[in-house]
Amino acid sequence: MVRPQEITKTSYGQLVDLLKKIYAKPINTATERYTFHKLVQQTGQSMQHYIEQLRQQALKCKFGNFEDEACKDQLVLGVGSGHIVKKTITAGGRANL
């Protein structure tokens, strides 16, 4: 922690970093992956918004090199359009998100 007399010598960035260390809660990868695998396209939700939602959640999951494949798999499982599912499957996994 920073003592009161030292605070004037501490930069804003250093204070922000210190506060993040104290108050930022660690990411629970298992919980984030559970949330990711429960994502489905909502009624009226655009495909673009659903894909963005998948991408944002995938970042929290720490999939590493598997991130693209995880997103494609969840897209197939969670999309509401049978046409999109068929198109993705027939593309042999080469579909780009």
C-alpha cells in the first residue's frame, strides 16, 4: 500500500495498478467457460451481435489456440437458424467468424 506521505510521489498509473491488484477479482476460467457454453442466440438477436458476444466471452475463457474452434462450435450449437448451422457444417469447419 502507499503511505500518505508517499502518495504525492506516486504516479497516477502506479496508483491505478495498485488498486487493480487489490480490487480486481481473479477470473474463474471454469465459470467463464460454463457461461460461454450456455450462450445461445436470443430471439431477435442479430447474428453479428451473437458472434460478438461469443468472442467477448471467449476472451475470458483462456482457450488459447482453441479460441476460434470453440467459437465455431458454440455458434453451431447456439444459433437459432438451421440454415446457418447447415452452411457452417458443410463448410467443413472452414467458415470464418
